[in-house]
Amino acid sequence: MIRRHLSDEAATRTLAEALAAHQPRGAVVHLHGDLGAGKSTLARAWLRALGVTGTVRSPTYTLVERYPLDDGEALHLDLYRIGDAGELDFLGLDDIEAALWLVEWPERGAAALPGPDLEIRLAIDGAGRSVELVPGGRAGSGWLAALAGDSRLSALPEPKP
Ligand SMILES: Nc1ncnc2c1ncn2[C@@H]1O[C@H](COP(=O)(O)OP(=O)(O)OP(=O)(O)O)[C@@H](O)[C@H]1O
Ligand SMILES: [Mg+2]
């Protein structure tokens, strides 16, 4: 697990850029954290880092927003308002070969979602945020190892205990 303190939104952007630089193909990312913890801020910065230039809308009501990338498609989901898991099946996401999944409130999508390569846990910490990166499976472990050697990540402080 990797832990960092994100003192402001610029720090969140730095993390997003480092994550995007090393993401494995088809990466599934679960974004955990209370309301206002900074999940959408990280997702938006991540999509920007991948070259998305248009509007990045919050998928609060649509459940999913899709973004074409050079090498596929990124999916940004927010399941906060999902009624039941059947709504996810209805979106037909299983048929999409996504290059990246960014999922806010994944606990509400339960079994209908692919398992995570990376779990990101965000929390309010003073005026900033704390973040924990927890790998799921081999792809996630390799990803975090690459990230640990990235100078952008070294520039971010570890949280105070
Ligand atoms: N690292 C940071 N330091 C300080 N403020 C931040 C940081 N990251 C995000 N914020 C601020 O936190 C607020 C909430 O962020 P955001 O909308 O990303 O939260 P969220 O986790 O997606 O919430 P929700 O569950 O409601 O969708 C925003 O005003 C944003 O500017
Ligand atoms: Mg959000």
C-alpha cells in the first residue's frame, strides 16, 4: 500500500498524472471516500492527463460518462444514486472493451462490477486530503511498483501519523 498527503488540488493532479502514466490496459479503479473526499477531482484530473480536453461531467445522474482515448475508451462511473445492480446491467458495460474504469461509490454496484486492479481510498485531512492506494491482483501490484519509482510520487509527502 502507498499512502500520501494531498495538500491541495494541484497535489491531486500530480497523483493523477503519475497514476495515468503507469496504468495497465483495461485498469479497473475503485474510488472510495465520503461525500466531498475528492474522488471526482482525482477522476477529472486523470482523464485530463489522458488527453481528454472537452467537458468532464459528473456521472451523478447518468451513472456513466464515456470518453474516447487514443487507444480505446475511458469509463467514469458514479454509483451513488444507483437503485439496484440491475441498472448497471442495463448500461451494457460488459460489452465495452474499456481501457480504463474509474468508479466512484463502487460498493453500491456490488457484484455487477469488475474487481479492482487498484483501490483508492480518499479522506478529508485538514485542509487537504489523505490517500491510500491498495493493489488488487498482479496487475495492481506491478502498477504500484512502477508508481513507487516515479519522481512525481516522491514529491508528495506521506501523511502525518
Ligand atoms: N487534495 C485536495 N485538497 C483540498 N481540496 C480538495 C482536494 N481534492 C478535492 N478537493 C475539493 O473537495 C471538494 C469535493 O471534491 P469532489 O467533488 O472531487 O468530491 P467527491 O469525493 O467526488 O464527492 P461526491 O461523493 O459527492 O461525488 C471540491 O471542492 C474540491 O475542490
Ligand atoms: Mg464525485
